[in-house]
Amino acid sequence: MSRKINIAVDAMGGENSPNKVIDGIEMSLKNNKENFFYLYGKKELLENEIKKRSMIEKNCEIINSDDLISDKESPLAAAKKSKETSMWKAIESLKEKKTDICLSAGNTGALLVISRLLLKTINGINKPALAALWPNEDSVGVVLDLGANIECNEKNLIDFACMGSALSKSLFDKNIPKIALLNVGLEEIKGNDILKKTYSILKESKIKNFNFTGYIEGSQIMDGNVDVIVTDGFTGNIALKTAEGTANFITKNLKKSLNKISILFSYSSLKKFKNKLDPRKYNGAIFLGLQAPVVKSHGSTDSIGFAHSIDVCSKIVKSNLIEKIESNLITVDA
């Protein structure tokens, strides 16, 4: 029998919490009995919900946290707040090695700042990156950074490539992931100086933990020709929000343009199409570069999306992601 995976959950973070958190845990436990949850939040509120569900009761422990961090608070204000917040305590449990991984649907900026305050970065990493799953023609790829670092140098981008490669190996059993740099063109002369320097270093690298394929344009992100796409947080976040908005636009307008008869005849195909674009299936972004794993669930997701982020947590711990990152880093002077 395999050991339990101990997941620290900020049960108060995000919209409709703790209800969606508890519902998501219940869904997850139906398929995976290996997880044990340490729930940080208002004890009375959590107990009232959990006592109705025997499956969760046997697989969780509640730690009272009287305070919480709202989505409207600035990261700095949140970091200065009481250490009794559910987010702070959940991350602190990682530092104390009580848990294996931390999961929160709360304030992204606060989660990053508090994680950096409490957890050290991996030796050689200057900046953690926010990495997430991205649907493509073949299956799913990894894109990073999606907003943790607005400005990056070539060392940061190379670190992202190494960490993204380790994540791809961990989640999808890729031996040699294909990696590309997001750019405004495919030619070597395109892009700014930082991208050109990064390209040159990756092209000449003798370490073969991944296959560097060159540049990729925004229109090719979903082609499925590469496993990991590397960019700075400014560009990555805009790409992510653009993709989410486009997906919502397509699904809404497709429904409007079809009449009842055409929907009836196309139901199976439409269901597959909607399922492919469902953002809940790809929920769960991880801050790569910390000495312990912290996963960010989308704040507005529902219980299904939260259950998917729990699955991501399980895979990350089982695959020893942190150790893989440490062994795959390329040493580059900043």
C-alpha cells in the first residue's frame, strides 16, 4: 500500500469557498484514496460541512484559521497581515514538513509573496515561475511563466525551460520534452536581445534533458508540436487571458448561431468540442522553483475544477517533481 499524500488546502481562498473546496475533495476521493487533506480555515464552518460526508471526515484534519486573505488585497498588505490566515498556515505546514504540497484558490499575488517568504527557492533559481497546463491538438502542454515575473533575463527563461521540462516529465512521462520560446517570429534574428541570448544558450547547450526546437509564435501554441512553451510573465499572462476570452467567445456564439434542430443532430460533436475547451480540466498552476510545491487553483473555478487541481497535486508529489527540477537545471550566469 502506497503512503498517503498530505495536501495542505487553503479552504477559504477563492469564490464560493469552502463549499467548492469540500465538494472538490469529495469528488477527488472517489477516484483517489491516497490523498489526505489538512484543511486550513474557520473550523466551525468546515466541520458543519464535513460532518455530512463520511468519506471526507476519514481523510482530513481541520486546522482553525480565524482570518483569511481576500482577492482584493495587495500582495504586500496580505503578507503583512496576521499569520493566522488560512493561506499563511497552509504554506507554513509545507515549511514545517507536515505536508507534501499546498493548494489554494486564493489571491495569486499573495500566494506567491507568502510562498517566497516562507519557502526557499531551489539552489540556482532566482525567480519562481507560474506554470500551467494548456490544451492543444494532441493533448496538453505546459506553458510558463503565466504572470509571476513581468520582467525576465536570459537566466530566468533558461531556468523556466529546465523547470518546465521537469514538470512535463512528471505529469506526462515525457523522456525528452520538446521546448520552444514564444516569440514574434520563427527566425533567429527576430525578438529582443534577451530572447536572442536565450535562444543561443539553449541551442548550444550540451545537456540533453530536453529538445530545444527554437521559436514558436502565438498562433502555434495550440498546435501540439512542442511540450513546453517558455515566455516571460507579462507575455504569458496576456496569452492566457486572450485564450480564455477567445474560448468563451467561441462557445457562446456557437450556441447562439445554432438552432434547436442543428444542436440535436450535432449534440455528440458539440459535447466533445465543449469538453476539449473546458478550462476546469486544466485547472491547477504550480509555482515552479520553490523547494516545496505550491499549486494555484483558479479562483473562480467550481468544484469540478478544484478536483482537477487536486489530481495535479497528486501527480506532482508522486513524481518527485522538486528532485527532478534540481537534477535538470542548466547553470547559466545571469
